[in-house]
Amino acid sequence: MAKVRFHDNNEYLTGESVISFLDTQGIIYEHWGVDRLDEQLKSNYSPTDEEKQQILDAFKLEIDAISERRGYLTADIIVLSDKTPNLDELLVKFKNEHHHTDDECRFCVDGHGIFAIKGKDDRYFDVEMEPGDLISVPPNYRHYFTLMDDRKIKAIRLFVTPAGWEAIY
């Protein structure tokens, strides 16, 4: 389950308090788990298109349900790891604070990531994602993304429109 860390005092929230807090911020958090995936699909950081589709198919019911609620029209897989060309350059870009005109919705299949978000009270906090966590950051929330110490994440991305997902710095 995800953890929340506040930037101003390094305080952590865990367990059910994470869900309650994120709800007050208008951020969707769900835990879908990843037990249904074959270990090869979880740990492979160079998946083929066929393997990416197998991951999407494994979570079809959950993807369809949240897509119906939130209006998501497309889904794909993003993979970042030490195998990713120019990973350090990408991470510098991702750490630039920005917002989107649509939700930014991610489901962590493997690895770990951090969404740093400017909350409703202008207080910054991190959502530390683990495999099985889904987060949907609402439109126009200032945020950025980075990896945790393992420097890898495989995630399902859900979009309303690709154009609405473009970062506004």
C-alpha cells in the first residue's frame, strides 16, 4: 500500500490514513494488487508489445470500471529502468513541476515511483507507490514524478485524451 510523506515535516501516513487523506485532496487511490500476474510479466523491464497487452488484459475489469467512472479512453504501459535509454535525462524532465488538463492516472505493476503533489492547502506531499497501487491526480494539480531507490517502474497509464495529458510547466 502507498505511503504519504509531507515535505514540510517529513511526517508519514500509512495504511487507511493514506486513503482518507488522499480522498480529502480529491485524489483517487485504489489497490488492485498484482498477484494475478505471472512473475515474468512483473519483472521483465523489456516487455514485448504482446506482453504489454497481457498486462492490460489481466487488469481489464479494473481498467474498464475506472474508465467508465472517469472517462478514460486509452491505456498503455510505460516502463522506466536502468535499461531505459537516457533515464537520467528523463527523470530530470519528470521532476519539473507541472500540471495537466486531464487526470494523470497510473497503476504500478512493478517497481516504485513517487508523485510529489501540491495539496489543496498548498502543502506538498509525496505519494510513494508500490506494485498494485493506482493513483489518479486530478486535472490542474501541480505535481512531479520521480523514481525511488530501485530506479524502476512498470505502470499502466490511463488517459482521457493524449492532448490533455501533455505537461504544462
